[in-house]
Amino acid sequence: MAERTPLGVPDEFEDASERALWHALAEAHADEPSPRLRQGFYRKLEHAARRTPLERLRDLLGFRGSTGWLTAAACLLAGLGIGSLAVDGAPDDGTRLSALEEQVTDLNRRLILDRLDSSEPGKRLRGVLDATDVAGQDADIVQALLVRATGDPVASVRSAAIDALAARVETPPVGRQVMDLLQQADSPIVQLAIVDLVLRYGNDEQVAELLALADEDRLHPDLKRHVLKSLNRETA
């Protein structure tokens, strides 16, 4: 171990005993910790930083945010309802079970909408994936997906939202919302996202409507050329 260089005595130490104590402290050597002590320290440090199973479960269910409590409420409600049915065995079990399913569905719907509106990209992407199976059954979820598909700042979220809407573009409710949004959109970027959605997944009627919008100059000039070229209708 390298010897420590004695430090100068501060000016405020005028007493001889204070100066002697300062010199003694400067010359004292601190022993290096033993390997065993080091290993014990790092083990305790790693253990302190490790998340407990309860913390991991809380993060998985989203209990750190408000949406996680919707999941918890849905699970609790389902558990109470199933337990009640098992104990009571009343004649109106079918009606009660149906009401319970509606409540759980509503809670799940709120959870999806909250995730789609989250400020965190990871949660928005999770909401898009959760919304895939219910997009054709809920106008509010479809609208939220359209917002993600056309305006989300994260490319992976936009792409996932477009894919989530793909199978529903041909259905009348979703297709009508898509075409209406295309005509109302002022941003060329938003129009481009919807145009590509229709070109890739739209039915013949929607493609014909898209072509009519291009012919009537109701699309951005660059988008008009894109549509005509994609449909092999580009003019010289």
C-alpha cells in the first residue's frame, strides 16, 4: 500500500496538542477490507436492489398507475361473483353471471382506453395490442386506435395500431370512420397513414372512394400522385 502524504496543519490549530493529533491522524493507515467483507457487502447491495415478487407482480398488473387498479377491481369483482354463484346456486344464476361479465368487460374497456391514452409509449403499445380483438365492437376504441395510427410520435405504436385496424377496415362502422377521418384530416402525414391503410386493407368501395378524392384534388398533391401510382392510374 502506498504511504499517505502528511497533510499540512491548518492555520487555526495553534494548540500543540491539536497539532499533534492532526499529525497522528494524517499518519494513520486504513486497512483494506478483506475479500470476505467485500463479498458480503456486494451481496447485501445486490439483495437491496433486487425487486421482490410482490413488486414484480405489482409492476405486471400496473398497480403503480391508476390503470392497474382497474385490473385489480375486475379480478376482485369476478372472484366475488363466481364465489357468490357457487355458494348461493340461485335460479337467476344466468342473469347474475351475465351482469358480472358485462361489468368485467366494461372495466377491461376502460383499461384499454386508459392505456391507449397513456403518456408512456410502452403502455400505449400494450393498449394497442389489447385493443386488437375488440376494435370492431367499440367505436371509442376504434377512434383511439385511429389516433394512435395517424398521430402517435412512436413509429412502432403507429404501425401496431394500423395492423390492429387492418382486419376491421372493410367493416362498415370502422371503414366509415376511416374514410371520414381521411376527409377531415388537414395534416398530410395523417392523410398518408390513412391512405396506406386503405390501399393495403380497404375493400373495392373504399378504394374507389379514395380514387375519387384524388381525382377531385381533395388530397395533398403528393398523396394524390401516390394514390394514382399505387392504383396504376398515374397520368403523364
